[in-house]
Amino acid sequence: MPIAFGVPHVANDLRYLVMPLPHWQRTLALVGCGALFVLRVVAIATGAVLLRTEAIVVAAWLVAMVCLAPTSPLRLVAVLAIAALVIALPVKFAMLAATAHNAVAVVAWAAVARPNRRRVAIAIVTLATAACATALLGPRLADATALAQAARALHVSPALALAFLMMQAAHYLIWLVWIPRARPARAVVLGALVVIAAGCINAPWTRTTYLALATFHIYLELVVLTARVARRSS
């Protein structure tokens, strides 16, 4: 799924989360994404572990997005506390962000597309039911080669791997079907074709490299949506 749908998904992140922001927030978002992307390039090139530095960038980005917009003192304190935890626990934060990333798509859909509450409730119930069902079916499929490989790659049981893969499929459905209001640009289509072509040559390397370089979009969703909540709730 990352090889086939990753590029248009990240493009939609930028298009529907970043571009509608006020100029100063859009600039912050692009700087934050660029810094995280460069850090991943350096990490891949040198083999260095830069999670702490990435956490500092994310924390500073979050604080700047909230502090420079109207919000209540209580929520500002809460954001500062979250930022401190992000810096103090970079590995756990990265694991939590990656795990919660698929579910965050539902929040993004509600914030960007603004469907009615009934549709949101139905979608959440459906996704939760499907996740539980696939988790229950996981043990029966434990011997399936593809599922076993996914479980080893994710370092989880086959049941949890199946539930994760189902949620990832729902994640792409939301970002590629439910949220978009326009066709992808030619550059996005070309980028997707390049990644798919690379995947046909060496799928494991392409998937690993793409996921490493595109990690910034996970933090983008978390920071922008948190800033939206803080601003609207003020």
C-alpha cells in the first residue's frame, strides 16, 4: 500500500492540511516538514539515529503553531506539557505516532471534509468493528505467509498485524477517496509512478526508503490537527 498509494496520500496531506492554513502557519508547516525530511535523509545516508532531534523539531513546531494563534492559557499549558514529553520520550513518541497514525485519518476527515456527525459515527463504528473482526480472525491466518511476514516486520502478533493492515487500508481510503475534492496534479502522478516502478525492481528497499522519507507527514497530521483543536476550542 505505501508503494502504490504513498505519494498521492502525502500530497493530499500537504494539499488539504497545509495549503488552507494562514500564511504564517503554512510557512511553519513547510519548514517543519522540510526539516524532518532533511533529518531522515541524513539518517539514511549516515546511519545515525536522530529521533531526539526529530522530537525537538516536532515539539518546537507544535508550540509555535499553538502559541502564535489565539488559545486559552490552560490549553497552552497542556501543549507545552505534551511538547516536553515528546522531547523526553522520543522513541516512545515515535512508536505511538506511527501506531495512532492510521486512526488519525478519521479525525482529519472530520476536520477537512466536515461530514455530518452521523456519517462520522457510522465510519468509526464500522472501522472499529472491522478491526475487531480481523483481530479475531488473525490467529486462524497465522500460517499465511504474507501475514506472517507482516507480523514479523511490525513486531506484533498475526492478529494485530491483520488489524493494522486493515486500518492502513482504511487510512488510504480516507485520504485518497473521502477527502480529495480535486484530481491529483501531474507531478504527483509522476512521483507515484516512479515509486511504483522502483517497487517493481526492489519492493522491500522501496517500501523502507519511502516510509523513512515520508515520516514527516505523520507529524504533520498530528501537529496541524492539534493546532486546529486548540484554536477552535479557545
